[in-house]
Amino acid sequence: MSLSEQHHRIDYLEFAVASIAEAKDFYGRAFGWTFQDYGPDYCEFRDGRLTGGFFHASPKPGGVLVVLYSNDLAATQAGIEAAGGRIVRPVFEFPGGRRFHFADRDGYELAVWSEA
């Protein structure tokens, strides 16, 4: 599936973990996931279909970050705001592109990313 076909679909999940090494050990042993490190505080995982990441922070049970993809970050942000969502972390750059975080009407935090 091309990135343009991924528009507004769930694309990535991120887990805050106390120890990236321990998270890798657990998910690798339990499910056979593979990993790619991006420095000491971030690791990407692959489960064979979906990718996601572990980042070093205080864990929040139930706090997995769902990340959607967008072909047009600005238009998606405008649509979220028009629907009653609230931007909780403005657009920022990361090695793979740009993204922002928003809260839905119930307060669930999600993120949207796009290529640079």
C-alpha cells in the first residue's frame, strides 16, 4: 500500500517504556518482534505487519500513542480542529518527517505524521 493510500489510516503505535532494553526483550521473546534502534531513547519495532516505537519515558498504562498518516498535515489539522479536536503538541520535525499531537473530544491523545 502506498503512503497516499494510507491517508488517515492508523499507521504507527508508540509505547512509553521505563527501559527500552527490557521492552525489546519482552516483545522479542513473547511475540518475535524485530527492532531498529534510533539512538539511546528510541527504538522502532516491527511485528511483521505494523511498525511502532518504544520511547524512554514514564510509562502510562493504557497510554499507547496511536499515530495516523496524512498526505496533507495542514489540511488534516484543520479538519481535526473543525471537528472539535484540540492540538496538544504543535507540528514538529523528527527524522522521518513531521507530526503533531491532538486530543479528541474525550481527551484521547493521538498523533498525525507526514513525510518531510
